[in-house]
Amino acid sequence: MLPIREGFIVAGILFTLGVVGVLVRRNLLFVLMSIEIMLNAAGLAFVIAGTRWGQPDGQVMFLFILAMAAAEVSVGLGLVLELYHQFKTLDTDAISRMKG
Amino acid sequence: MRARPWMFTDFCREGKMIAAFYTASAVAIIATILMLTRVNAVHALLHLIVSLLAVAVILFDFGAPFAAALEVIIYAGAIMVLFVFVVMLLNLGEAAARAERALLKPSAWIGPSILTLILLAEFLWLLGHGVAPAVQVVSQGPVEVGMALFGPYMLGVELASMLLLAGLVAAYHLGTAKSPRSEATHASHS
Amino acid sequence: MTGLDFIALLPLLILAAATVIVMLAIAIHRCHALSAALTFVGLGASFGSLWISACRVPCKVTPLLLIDRYSLFYMGLITVASLVVVLLSYGYFEKLDGDHDELYILMLVATLGSAVLVSSNHFISFFLGLELLSVPLYGMIAYTRRRPLPLEAGVKYLVLAAVSATFMLFGMALVYGALGTMRFDQMATQLVLPGFDPWLVIPGLTLIITGFGFKLALAPFHIWTPDIYQGAPAPVAAYVATISKGAMFALLLRYFYQIEAQGQAPVMTVFAVIAIVSMCAGNILALLQDNVKRILAYSSIAHLGYLVVAFQASGQLAIIAVGFYLVAYFITMLGAFGIVAVLSGSAGDADSLSDYRGLFWRRPVVASVFTLMLFSLAGIPVTAGFIGKFYIVAAGASVAMWSQIIVLVVTSAIGLFYYLRIVVAIFSDSAGSADAGPAIALPGSVALGFLTAALVFLGVYPQPLLGLIRSLPPG
Amino acid sequence: MLGLLWLVPAIPFAGALWLAVVGPRLRERAVAVIGTGSIAAATIVSLLIGAQFLSSPPASGAYTQTLWTWVGVGTFQPGIAFYLDALSLVMVVVVTFVSFLIHLYSTEFMHGDEGYSRFFAYMNLFVASMVTLLLADNLLLLYLGWEGVGLCSYLLIGFWYKDTVNGIAGQKAFIVTRAGDTAMAVGLYLLFHNLGTLRIQDLMQAAHDHWAVGSPLAVAAGLLLLGGAVGKSAQLPLQTWLPDAMAGPTPTSALIHAATMVTAGVYLIARTHVVYELAPAAQFAVAMVGILTLLMAGCSALTQWDIKRVLAYSTISQIGYMFLALGVGAWGAAIFHFMTHAFFKALLFLASGIVIEALHHEHNIFRMGGLRKELPVAFWTFLAGGCALAGLPLITAGFYSKDLILWSTANSPIGGALLWVGGLIGVLFTSLYTFRLIFLVFFGDVKTPVSHRPGMTMGGPVMVLAALAIIGGFVKGSFETLMTTALPPFHEAGLGVSELVSSTVAGVAFALGLVVAWYIWVLHPALADQAVEFSGGRLLHRFWFSDWGMDWLYDRLLVRPLVWAATINKNDVIDSIYDGIAAVTTTFYRAASLTETGKLRWHAAWIAGGTVVTLAIVMLL
Amino acid sequence: MTLLLLILILLIGGVLAWAAARRSASAARWIALIAVLADFFITLNLWISKPAAGAGRWITEADWAWIPQIGVRFHLAVDGLSLLLLLLTFFLGVLSVLASWREITDAVGFFHLNLLWILAGIAGVFLAVDLFLFYFAWELMLVPMYFLIAIWGHEDRIYAAVKFFIFTQLSGLLMLIAILALFFVHHGATGVYTFEYEELLNTPMAPGAAMWMMLGFFIAFAVKLPVIVLHTWLPDAHTEAPTAGSVVLAGLLLKTGAYGMLRFVLPLFPDAAHAFAPVAMALGVAGILYGAFCAFGQTDLKRLVAYTSVSHLGFVLLGIFTWNSLALQGAVVTMICHGISTGALFIIAGAIQHRLHTREMGQMGGLWAVVPRLSGAALFFALASLGLPGLGDFVGEFLVLLGAYKQSILLSVLATVGVLFATFYALKLVQRAFQGQNTFNWSVPDLAPHEGLVMAVMIVALLWLGLYPRPVLTTFEPVVAQLEQLPAGR
């Protein structure tokens, strides 16, 4: 018998770890990595939900999440390159000019 | 659900499967924590890959072999390789690591971790008090997923393709170092 | 997918086809005017096809989409808005150099995403629509990548959109885990089953609200708005301010009506808090701003707050109020950002207040259009904004949500102050800087002309639009 | 002939309008002709009407002429209508005749003044308003005339506007009189609310029917109307404005502040005598006001050095006598004293005008002297007026009218010995300050040379008035019978002092005043200064000189705090509420804009925080 | 149909004036003048040939469907009250155009557009009988007035214009809530969606709700008719506005507040208004006293005249809520005469500022010798404003006080003391500005012919109203009768 609740809890923990990563790390690469973790956790939660109801929908959703993650990472890394090219640094706080 | 031949997966159905779940999730969590605290980008990437593989095992446990395979191939394989490629491209050497250490003062951890701890606490409380059915796992292999994908969710696949197309165009536009016609306007004017 | 489905899906198909055609055109010969024209024709065709598919509705196309009069209306609204943005961006990017053709592909995909969002009936189509809208936006916002500000805005938007999308996904997973179905209509039946334990549904819904909150820039999730609107090029900012918010709000309205969310008291309190905080935050933050784009960003936060007030009032009047207000909001925001786009030169966007000092005496027509837009934002008669605000207060009054209406009234008075600050700058006698600035490109003036005409027509004679909105069946 | 009644106010009003609009462009001669001519016409018409009224009096003893209904709201229908009876006839004739003489006088007195047409316009407007007041059929029209005369007195006091002192004096006069008018207005509301009409005759009838004697409403109405009368006639509480009103040109002082306007209060009380008969308390208050004012004014007159201020205080004192007469119920006597007083007081002012003109605007009587021989016309007429004022027995009109009042006071049920004695002391003071004035101005050696002799147009009116001051008294008998047609006769009761006794005692008081004045100011001029020297004397002198300190009191109590508070509140304390609100909103803005740090992690923190909060809401509810 | 014509003439006239201004400024002025004169004569003949007013509530009306969905009709109608106020609007409109003949030199066309559009807005407010249309016109009236003050005003015009705008707009929104609440209560009771004034008239409603709705309306009109605490926008707006702006502001905009109370607050919520009457009357009297007190403290000429409006409108408020025929008639006469006398004072203040380029009374003095005709006119209107009998203001004030006496003696006495206070500021105005020494030895031209004409017309109007106010009273008679029949009316 599979512990559905524990599954969700693991997904939740991974999710919150991803949030910590986004909030703490200032290097854009690490932020992107944390986002990957969060996406992965969400995908896991979906698969667990799908298994609970015995439907393949969870995995279909997981597949689409993968697609989205891929697209988003590609654009993200494109931005990282452009950022490094212009600012010579990846520290998100250093590049923020707009305030108020 | 039509009968199908006995498969290796049935072997794990018994108690061992739950133990595998717990160990995999522990590995995943520890790997993620290590990944967050690393200073060197490559080390963090490696830890991330370990975490993804652990998640693949969990998926496998939950009777989603196709998803686990995808996780390993696409997530750990393609996306992480992309990351490594970019890290190599930017050749973030030791200097970057030292700069990173300066940025990562311990004090920076306190605020966000308190906030996330509350989030986690809320989440656990919410998860805690509701009836959670223990269910007999029916593994959903690639067959069922494939039929679902090209059955009702046919449109979803098409849209996913458009999504990738958009990602492609955006990455192309942003990524190219110098577009042929735009040499004149350098980043001079802010 | 029977023949009927294809006809129902016609607008979406045309949009997808247009994207491919534009991409091929760019591959063959990279010319800004050509790609803009093709996009324009594509969007026009899609708008035209709405009438064709209108006679087939309502029709459930695969479990993912539900095409009915409601979704067609909003698709129409979105396509028209995109047409206007295309016109504006042609004028805007013509003045800049560098390759501008990719923008139109991204814009077409984003419009496709919005169309999917508006007609979605399933979590998957909801998620895919959202991402189809967001990913191109990352590219569009950071489009003029040579400049630092758009790049910074692009990075911020990417990270934050991804984070909020993940929150929403997790919420969806919880709801799916609790209900076992991802279809909106089936969820409704599940929810009302007797003895149903909303174990994970409520937290799931809340997390989804975070996703909505980010996309609609509502109060606690609004911090990113001013930076992105200021950083992004003006037409893209217009796109973000109108189409992405409009599509999401249409979906929010449909989704929460289908699952009768009004019954769930906690969710409604969350919306009440969000509405009040965003109205206050939006108006107060803009008080002494002197960057026009940031003022428009904050005022759009406030206006979404007004919309959420109308959203909470259940019933027919709320649908009409939200529908009409969205149209008025679209026209006004496109107009305002259009003016900023039209006035921006190659040096940089005309976004500081000093660029607008004494504008009326230099370019009376542009200035009067901008004043009219500002008055519509403030809710002064003869503009659609007035009728919109009237309906919002009417919706609120119909269910006696007096506290929120009082907050609405007081904050809109504060709002008056910063709109008048801009009007004062426009009409102040400038110290003789008589240069008329870059001449307005034809497409830009056509777009502005159309917007002003629509604004005044709806302000004075709103009856036809109201009749149309009344005929949309709720959800 | 009675139908021409409306002409009496109309002609002066037309004259005033014409002079105001066209006047500045006309030559002085034309202005004089129009100004005086219009008043002459009014006088002739009033005399003709008077003659016809006396020869064939209308049946009800009164004639009403309505022009049009002024304000028509429900039961409140006051009209522009004139009411002529014996009382108003006498008043109108006296007013128009005296005004005519004064206009004639001022054609020469104001010669060469740059505001010549403006002066005559104001004077004509004044006569028009005064006549409207006297002929008014209802209290609202009376109130119109009432305020009109107050306005003209303001305009004429401040006529020489270049000197701000005159302007301030004019302002003071207008404000103090309007303070009285406020009380009168409230009286009007009370009367209308309780009796349903403002038409005087109906009012009197309704009062008689509805109110019992001594009913609180009647007393309130009486006191309120008394407030108005006191303001206009410069009686006790509100008399501070009249001495300052002397800043105006002398003909104005003669006309307004001696003969006509100041007696409007007397006319009002006489006209509404029914109310006072129904309210003995109010009537007694009138008497008390009268007696106190005449004594106080008498003392103050003694200490003045400006010739016109002496006469001003004497006017206040004489009107005090009229109030006393009204207070004791001797309505006819009050009006009779009004007539005689109008003649000799106008005469005194005009004569002093000649003296001032002659000594090129010298006002201080201590710097005048020995004008007996220099200005014989002025001296003899001034002497006649003085004697009439002081009450030279048997010859002057003043004696008869004042004696009648004294006798009535003695014999009236309300009066009594105390009032009578007060009246007698008043006579003593009057003759004292009158002859002090005459001796100082006309006797002794010449201090300032005479530079200008009055022409015929100034001398003529003065002589006519002198004659009237003398023969005015002899018509007492027929005057009294005429008065009874309009006013209730005097009811004799009480002390039973015979006429002969009171007149002889008054004569003795007159003689005593004359002798003492002669003794002090002719034989021992230094004595007056010594009297002032010892400590009590100087204080008393200063006290009396400043009109018993009333002026100083009002200034400290009312004027100064109001002005101070107004300047403090110049930019409206309530406005600070809204500035406060604006400041609060700005601080909110400053606090809110801190949240826009622009840092990516901060934005993500808000999203996470927002989710935490919303989850908390969902959890807790 | 004529009613719509009134508004259209002004709107089109404004646009023509703006167009004509390109060629010649005077063309714009003449067009504006002709447009307003045309309107004045139309209303005049409507007044003279007044069809039997007894044929029901309205003299004439014009009615079209506008937004049938929520029962909004484009319904204009005129009764005694609105006819009088329309006459005042166009009378002061003509005079304000004449008064700013020489004063406005830059952007003349746009100025006249704004001026005519304000008059159109005000005419719309007086004519609108559909609550939605009324709110539409009420908000519309604001915008051109804002431009008038913000562009052609004096020193800190921006502050004044923005303050004016926010004050009125916020209170307008409160009225919107009240209108909608009434709209839904009416729907609840009768199931009909309508904004029609006559149908909304006797909607059954809970007393508590009625009080809240009445307050919603009352606050909006209290800001416009400056009731004491909400009045602080008035001095700034009047002082900073150009002459025409001040005349229109003082003469007309304040009257829309009073008109609103007579048309909407009293008839729609009779019981609530009746319960609220004592408070409103006390506010009125407080307004009279405080307005006069502030006016007395001012050194700026226009600011002094502005505060007098606060005082005079206090009488109107007192009159309206005394709620008997005397006081109501008094309130209307005061409204009209105040419009004329304060309008004239503002024209004079404008003329002085145009000549001396200052409004500080401290720098004036001795002007009587320099500009006798202007000073004479100023004296006349100062006397009118202090309520000299024989002039219009006195009749109004006396009727109000007479009526108020029936209700409460204390308030009536206090208000009469207010009239005494009026003397202080009026005389201070005349003394400081026109009398005394010409210390700054000004030598400026006297009234120009057209200014003289304006003054003469106003003097004649005030004298006529002062001595023969019956035509005004008879026109307003039927409305008073209706107001008195309201259950709470006495």
C-alpha cells in the first residue's frame, strides 16, 4: 500500500527547498536551478495524484511540465548569456536599476 | 485494463517498494539541500542531477515507470546537460566561486528560511488533517500514458509543440551573440 | 476530433498557421513591414473566423477546451487588442534598428496562448495556455536586449513567472489529488457531493489563486509590476497590461463560476483581502511617482483591484460589469501605453513626466487623446471608464459589499490625484521647447484613432456592447 | 391731492438717482438747483397734503396709498404702501422743511468741494429714505427706510473718505446702528409669527385683541423694538457712535444727527405705542433708558472741547427726554419736543457751521471767543437756539416742549417724583453746558481772527430756524389736539403737580444753570481748570469726556478680540484638516514605496509571503 | 426639444469658438457671446410664455431611451426651480463672457470652449431628471471648470484646481453609491430597473437605509454648496480662477448644490431629511457665522468675496431645511441674488486685478478718486451682499429668517447676528480697497464701456429683484407647494 500522504509531503518538502533556493541565492544560475527543483516537485505531486486515482492524466501533466521546463530553461539560459555578456556578473541584485 | 504478462515491476510490489520510496526521498531531499548550499556551480549541478535521479526512483515506486524514464532522459539528461554546457561556456572558475561565497553570507539565510519554514508548516498542517486513502498502486506504464496522450489530450501535445517553438524563437533571439544587422546599435545608450 | 470541432477551433488554428507563415517569411526574407503585415492579416483572419465558429457553439472540443459565446467574445477582444499592439509595435520598432521580426512570432504565440486560456475547461489546457502566454512574453519583454532595462525586466519576469507557475501547478496537483479530475465541469459535481471532505481542495485553490494573483498583478503579488512595465518596450508593456491580464481574468471568472466558488467562504475572504489591499496599494504607490510607465503600472494594479470587487458580486450583473470593465480597461491601457509608445524615440521611451510638460501646446491631438485616456482611468463621464466604474459600483451595491465599495471610492479619489498630476504636466505652459518630436507613424495614429473613437462611443452609447455581453451565458 | 403722497419719497429718490448717475458731469450750480429743488418740491407737496389733511381730514383719520405688493409668499403680503395720519404728517412736514433749509445752507457750505454732486445725491437719498420710513404702512417698508437712513448716515459720515478716521467713524456708526437693527429684525419675526401680519395698523389691532396686558410676548416685542430704536437714536447702550459721527460735514450733522434720523427711534416707539401700552415693563424700560441717557449725556457734554461734540451729546440728552416722555405715556409731548428740538438743534448746528467756516475749520471752543461782534448773525441765532435748548421760560419753544414732558413725567402713573427730579437735574445740566458753550465761543476776547463771513444762503435758513425756535412753542395747544387723532391722550394721575409749579421749577433750574455758567466761564475762567486739578476731578473729567468709558469698554470687549481672532484664523483652521489628510497619504506613499526595492529576491519573497498569508487565512477561517 | 437645443447650442458653440480662434480671437468671443445670448433668450421666452405649469410637475420635457438595459433614459425636464436657475445660468454666462473680453489673451478659443462646456454641464445638471443623466452631467461639469482654473488661473492655480476636482469627485462618488443603493432598493420593492426620478420618488425603504442614502446625496451637495466643514476648496478655487471662472463658480456651481438638495434630497427621502433637518439647519447657521468670520479676516480681495459665498449659502441651506414656504422661497431668491451680487463682486475684483495686478487690499486704498465708477459699483454690490433692504439679497435673507423663526428661534436669531457680521466684511472691503489715502498713487483707467454695461445690467437686476421679486416667487410657487405636501413637510 502506497503512502499517498507521505508522497505529497516529500513533494512539498522539495517544493519548499526550491522556494528557499530562489529566495536566498543571488546568482541567476542557482535561481534557475531552484526553479527546476520546484517544477520537478510539482511534477512529482501530479504523478502521485494521478497514481492515487489510477489515471494516466498525472503523467500526461508531468510530460507537459517537462516541456514547459525545457522551454523556460532555454530562454532562461539565453538571458543568462546575454546578462553575463552585458553586466559581466550574474548577481541579480547588482543588475537591478529600477526602484521606487 | 486487459491482462498483460508478468513483469519485473510486480516483483517490487511487496514491502520492499515502500522502503525504496523512503530511501529515495531521503536521498532526494539531502541532495537538494546540498545543491542549495554549494558555492561552485558545477558541484551544485551534480547534486541536482542526483536529486533528479532520486525523484525518478520515487516516480518508479509510484507506478509511473514511463514518467521515471522521461525524468531520467529529459530532465536529468537534456536539461541538466544544457545547464552544464552554459556553465562551461561562461567558464565560471575559482574567482566566481570566491565571489559567490562573498554573496552567500549566513545572515542571508535567516529571513527566507523562516518564511519557508512557515510555508512548510502550513503545508504539513493542511496535509495532515484530512483522510488520506491508502490505495493499491496500479502502475500506469507507457501504454496507458501513450493512449491518454494521443487520445483525449491530442490537442495538448500540439500546444506543447507550439510552446517549444516559442521557447526556441525566444532563446534564438536572446542567445545569438551578434545579430547580423544590429552591430551599429551597441549597448551604449541605456 | 470531428469536423465540427475543427470549425469551432478555427480561430486557434488560424493563429497557429499565421505563426508558421510568419516564421517561414522571416526565413525567406527578413523584412519588418512584411512580417508585421502578415501578423496583422493573420490576426484579422482569426478575428473574422470567430463569426464562423460562432454558429457552431457551444461545443466541447476534446476535454481540454470549451468553445462557447463567452470564450469567443474574449477571443475577439484579445485578437483586436493584439491587432492594436501590432500597429503600435510596428511604429515603435520602426524607429529602432536591429531585427524585429521575431517579435511578431512571439506575439502570435502569446495570443494563441491567451485564446487557449480563455476557452480552457481543463487544468492541462489552463497550464499550457498560461505557459504559451508566458514563455513568449519572456522573449518579448527582453526584446530590445541591447538596453539594460529590458534585460533586467525580462530576467525578473521569467523568474517570478516560473515561481508563480510552479505554485499554481502545485495547487493544481493538490486539487487533482483531492478531486480525481482535472475538468472544471466535473470538479463542480465533485465539490457538491454530500459528505465531501475538502481535504486538499481549499489549499489547492489558494495556491492557484497565487498563480492568478501574480499574473493579474494583484496586491500581495504585485511588486514586480512597475519594474517590468518600466523595463519592457512600451507596446510589450501594453500587451502585458491588457491581454495577459484580460485572458487570465476571463479564465478566473469562468473557472470560479463553474465550481461555484462563491460557496466557499474562505476563498471569498481571500479575494476580499486581495481586492482591498490591491486597491489601496495600487493608488497609494502611484501618488508621487514621476515615471509615467510606473504610474500606469500602479493604476493597472488598482484597476484589477476594482475588477476583483465586481468579481466577488455573484450573478448576472457581475458578468456584465467584469465584461464591460475589461473592454474599457483594455481600450484605456492600450491607449495610454500607445501614447507612450508613439512619443518614444530611438533614444529611449518617453516615460519621465518631464517629457510630457506642455505637451498640449506642442501636439494638441496627442495630448487630448492622452488626457481622455487618463480621464477614462479616473472614471470621468463621456469615457467608457465612467460606465465601467458605474457598473463596478452597481455590481458591488447589488450584493451590499459596502466596505469594499467605500474603499473603492476613497482610493479612486486618491487615484484622481496622480492622474491629475499628469494632466497638469500636459497642460502646463512648457518653456518653449517647440520641437514636435518624432512624427507619428501612420499605424500608430490609426491605432490611437480607433481607440479614442471606441472610448468615446462606449462612453456615450454603451448599449450595443452591453447587449452583447448580456447574451453570454455565464461560464 | 392726497393721491400725490407717493411723490414725497419719489422726488428725492429720483433726484438722488439723477445726481448719482449724471451728477459728476454737471456744474456745481446745476447740482445745487437739482439737489435743493427736489427737496423743495417734496416740501411743497407735503405742505399741500398737510393743508388738505388738516382742512378736511379723511374719515378714519388716516389715508393709505398702496403702489404694489412687494413680497408675496402665502400669508406674508407686505406691500409698497404709504400710511398718512397726524403723527406721520407732522413728522414728514418737519423733516422735509428742515431738510430743505439745510440743503439751501449746504449749497454754499459745500462750495468748492470735489464731491459736491455726490454729497447732494447722498442727502437726497437720505431724505427719500427718511420719508419712506415715516410714511411706511408696514414694518418691512419701515425697515427698508430704517436701513436706508443708516446707510446714508454711513456714507455721509465717511464723505471725506481721504481721511481714514472719517471712514472708520462711518463704519462704527453703521455697525452700531445695524446691531440695533438686528434686535428690531428679530422683533419683526416675533410680531409676524405671533400676529400673522406686518401691516402696522392690523398689527396694532391684532396685538390689542390677542395679547393681554403684560403678556411676555408683548414685553419681548417691546424690548426688541426698543433695541432697534436705541441703536438708531443713539440711546444708552448704543450711543457711542453719535459723537464720532461728527466727523461728517456739518449740514449732515445738522440734518441726520440732530433733526431727523436720530428721532426715528422715537417715531417707531410712538407708532407702535399699542405694544408698549400692553407691556408696561417695556414702557418703563423706555423711560429708564431715557432718564439715564439724558443725565449721562448731560455730564459728558460738560467736558467736551469740540463744539460739534458738545451739540452731539446735547442731542443724545434731548432725545433722552423724548424717550422719557414716551416711557411715561406722554406720546404727544414726545413728538412736540421732537418738532421743537428739530428746529433749535438744526439751528445750533448750522450756526456752529458758520462759526467753524468763519474760523477756517477750527473746532476747539477754547480757541474761539469774542465772536459776538464779529459774527452777529451767528451770535444772535446761536443765542436763540441756545435759549430754546436750555428752555428760557415763556419765550422759547424748547421751554414749552420740555416743560410739557416734565409735567407729564410728574403726573403720569408710570413716572413719579424720581423721574421728575432727574428731568430737572437734566434741565440744569442742559442750561449749564449750553451757556458754557455760548460764553466760551461768543464772549471773552477774540483768539482766532474771523476770515469768512457767511453769505445769504447760509444766513437765511439760520434766521428762519431761529424764528421757528422762538414761535414754535406757541402752537402747543392746537398741536396736542392734532396728536390725539393718531396717538392716545395722556392720562393724568399720581403726584398732581400743577403745570405752573413744574414750569416755575424748570425756570429756576434754567436760571441757576445760566448764573453758574456765567460765573465760571466769564468771571473766573481759571476756576474750571482748577476744578479739574484735584485728583477726583481729573479722573471724573476723563471718565465723562470718554462718554462714561463705554467706548473704551466696547472696543476692549468686542472689537479687539474679534479682529485679533479673525487675523489669527486668516487661512482657515478647517483647511488644516485636509492638509493633514494629504500629509498622512504622503507618508503612506513613502512607506509603500519602500517595498519597491527592485530586487528580484524581494519580489519572490512577496510572492511566497503572499501565499503564506492566503494559506493562513484559509486555514484559520 | 428646446431643452436639448439649449445644451447643443452651447456644446457646438464651444467647438466653433475653438475653431474660430485660429483666425481671430475676437471671433471666438463673439461666437461664445452669441451662443449664450441665444440660450438666454430661449429660456426667457420659455419663462415669459410659461405654459400652464399646473399641467403636472414639469413645464416642458424631452425624453429618449438611452441605455434601456438598466432603465436609463435621456430625460430632460424643466419646472419652476430649474427654469429660474437656468435663467441665472445664462444671464451670468453672458456676463462672464463679457467680463473676460479683455482679460483672456492666450488660447482664447480653448478658453471659450471650456466656458461654454461648463455652462452646458450646468444646464445639463439643472435639466436632467434621470438620476444617471444627472450624475453624468454632475461629473461632466467638473472637467472644463478644472481646465479653466488650471490653465488660466493665477499663482498657485494647480493646487486649487486639483483640490476642487478631488473634493467634488469624491463626494460625487458617494452620491453614486447612494443612487445605486436607491436603484437596487427600488428594484427590490417594485422589481423594475429604472433611474426615472418620478418613479423613484416614493420608493418604500427602511428608515436606516433611507438615512444612509440621504446622507450620500447630502454630502455630495454639501461639498458643492459649501457647508461649513466641506467648504475649504471654495476660497482657493475662487481666488485662483480667472474672472469668468470665479463668476461661474460662485454664481452657478454653488447653486447646483442647493438645487440638488431641493430636487433630490428632500423629495426622495422626506422622512430621513426631516429627521436630519435640525442638524442641517445648525450647519447652515454655523456656515453663516464662520463664513462671515473668515471673510472678515482676509486681506486678499477675491478670497474675502469667496468666503462671503460660504456665508450667503449658509442662508440657503438654512432656508431649504426649514422646509416651509417662506424659507423655501427665501432660499431661491437668495440663490439668485447671491449669484448676481457675488458674480458682480468677482467681476469687479477681476477688473481691479486686471488693472493693479494685485488682489491684496493692503496695497489698494484711495481708489475712489482714481476709478469713481468702478468704486461706486463696488460699493453698491458690497451693500447688496450685506443685505441692504431694497436690494435682492435682503428679500431672500429676510424670508429665510422669517421662515426659520417658525422652526427655531435660537437659530433664526443667530443667523440674524450673521447678517450683522456681513456688515463687518462688506464695510472692510469698501474701506480698505476704495477709501483712505491713495498711498500707492495708482492711476488706472476707469470702467470700459462693456464693463460699465455689465455693471449697469446687474445693478438694475438687483434693484428689480429687491423691489419687485414677485415674478420669481410666483414661478417657484408650484414647486414649493409640492415640497410642502411631502409627509414630513409642515
